[in-house]
Amino acid sequence: MSQTDRSNGLDGFQAANIAAEAGRLCSVVYRSRAVSALSDFDLYRLVQVAQARNATESITGLMLYDDGRFYQWLEGPVESVARIMRLIRSDRRHTDIEILSDKPTAVRQFGDWKMRLATRGVRSIHSGHNVVVPSSLELEDIRAHPEHAPAVLAGFSSIVGTPPVLEPLSNGPLKGPAGALLKDIIVTAVLPEMVARRAAVERTTPWPIDQRARALADLLVGADNSAALELLHTLQDSEGAIRHLYETLLEPTARRLGDLWGADLCSELDVSLGLGHLQRAIRVLNEEVLQPTIPKGVYLPAVLIVPEPGEVHMLSSVLDSDALQNAGWDPLMEFPDSDEALQDLMADSWFDALDLSLSPSFRREAWLPRVTKTIALARHASRNPALVVVVGGRIFAEDSHAGAQVGADAFTPTALATGKVIEKGIAARTRK
């Protein structure tokens, strides 16, 4: 790598020598220059990778990005900081590394911040939990006096929990962070999809979803989720529905929320609230669409849709219900709070199929024995001896063997496949 190191040619840093005793902490502050301009998503990915890496090394700190310049504070065990600095020196995305501070420390300045970003301007792709916003005076100070950067960065540790300010939404065109994010998504995702549809060409590769799902998940757990709802409004199709986004955006977003929780970047409450916002948006947007009518005499299976008793995440059930309703079915969606309540439902009415779901965000492996028991009891109570049971949720989408493990007839990999999966299950039962 072609880099100019202004730290007197030292391969390590002085604190490693000063704090040689095992278990001691040290902090290093450096600045560097980006080789090329970074987009919002480039910064987003950089921070995500740094957080995962730092978590394994017990490193905390803050990175400030300003007009192509990085200023980063790293703190943690001496050996860990040394390893991270070696990786940083070999990173080809920046050059001109200059050590601004290097010393032992008794306490962490940034607590449990695995790595947060400090930056101004359009940064709505980042979660409010991960971003602090420097003032113009602070940026002007470190531009003119780089040696002041350690003190400026340290000052951000006093504003833990302060989210970035998002511009309020209005009835006019979106501006600021949300507007810029929507513009980027429309250019990179929506327009290519519209062109592909108009050309009526079968897509052999999916259009880009990772960036959208990551961005939507971060907006949902941020301080102001109105930008997330506005994003969904923007991405809805010409008829007002968002069903074409179930498999490519909404379900991946739900899984991404679980990943954020798993990486300790949000709370379980944040995940539940985020799923709730998605659920509400689905209902609002799809209510604008005229539901199809089925001619008289056409048989459609009677389906009961329920989450596993005790499951607080209802999004899988909501998506399945909406997908079936859009196909002209008339499913019954209920939320039994116990296996006994579900047995009562099964005994009261005839159902051709039971659609049972777990969280779309969490894998819930530990719940599989519970689901096994629930399915066995539901079959026993059912008035239909040939009841078809299908299951859905993240664990079943990621582990194709989990459905059979709990005694289900099939699993639904995506909400839009629910109807076909049920029909195939009923046909298989009929042939027996």
C-alpha cells in the first residue's frame, strides 16, 4: 500500500511500550485522508464492518469523517489496539496516516461504543444509535488545528444517546437526509425495476436489495421513523400497494432488524417497534387497493393464520394474510395467547389449513419444541383429520429442515408463496 506515515516511521505506537503490562488499556487518535470520495453507503458499510471487528477485539471509539478526512479514536487492550492499527495501516481506502495522540489510559472514554460515526450532512442511512453530529465550529477547529482532534473527539462522549436531527416531513418534496436517501434508492433500484417491467423481460438476477433493506431497517430503529414510512410510500407501485416489495424488501428488512439486535446495535424493543411500523405501513398502503373478487362457485381453502402462541412479532402472519387476501382468499387471522386457545379455534370451525409463524426477525431455534407441541395439539383438536399445517418465519426460511422437524407439512419461504404452498399441501393430502 502506498501510504505516508507521519508517525516518525514507527510500525506500532508509543503507548504499546508505555503500557506493556498485560490487561492495560491505551488510546490512539489518528487522522488520514480518503483515497477517493465515500458515498453515504460506503460510510455505512465501513462503520458496520468496524463495529463487528471492534466487538471481537474489545475496542471502542469514534470515527469522524469530514470532507475526505478521517479522524479516529481507538481505545482498548494494548494488544487489540495494535492489531487494529496494523489492519488500518494496510487499508487501501485511505492514506497519509498521522498519529495525533498515543497514550495509556485507565478508563474508556467511549464506554460501549464499538464504533460510532461523527459527520455532518446527509447521513440518514445510518441508525440514530450510531451517529453524532459535530458542529461547524468543531470541524473548523480540527481543520485548522489537527492537534486539537483528540480533545474534539473526546467531547462527543458527553452526548451519548443524542440522535442526529432529521428534517421534519411535510406534504412537499422530501429534502435533507430522507430526500437524498430516497433519490439514491430510486436511481439505483426503482428505475431499473420499472425498466425491466416495461421490457417484460424475465430477470435472471435480483435487483439490488441489500442497500434498501439495510437503510430501511436503520431508519425504522432511528429516532424518527417517519422517514422509513415515507420511503415505503415512495417505493409503492402505481396502484398504491407494496406487495411487490414483500420478498425483496420487507422480509429482508425484518431479518436485518434481527441482525442489528444480534450485533447489539439496537434493543429488542427497537426490533418490535420497527416491525410494528412495517405492519402499519402495509395495512395503510394496501387498504388503498381494491381487493379482487372471486366468482361464485370457486372453491378456496379455509385457512387459519396465527403466530405461535407467545410470539409478539406478528409481521409474518400479517404478510401471509395480506398475500392470501390479495389472491381472493378469505383467511381468518387470530392471535391466540395459548395452545388451549388455538385448540378452541380449531375445534370451533373447519379449516383446510393452519398457517403458523414465528418471528421474521429472530431465528427462535429454542422455540422449535414449543412449535412441535402446538402443531400436535392443533391437529388433535382440528375437525379436519387431513389438516395441512404450514409454518413461516426466519428460522424456517433459513433452515429447510426446521419445518419437518416441528411436524409441519410445508414451510412458506416468502409470504407471496403462501397460497401455492397451501394448495400443494392440500393436493398432496387429497391424493393419499
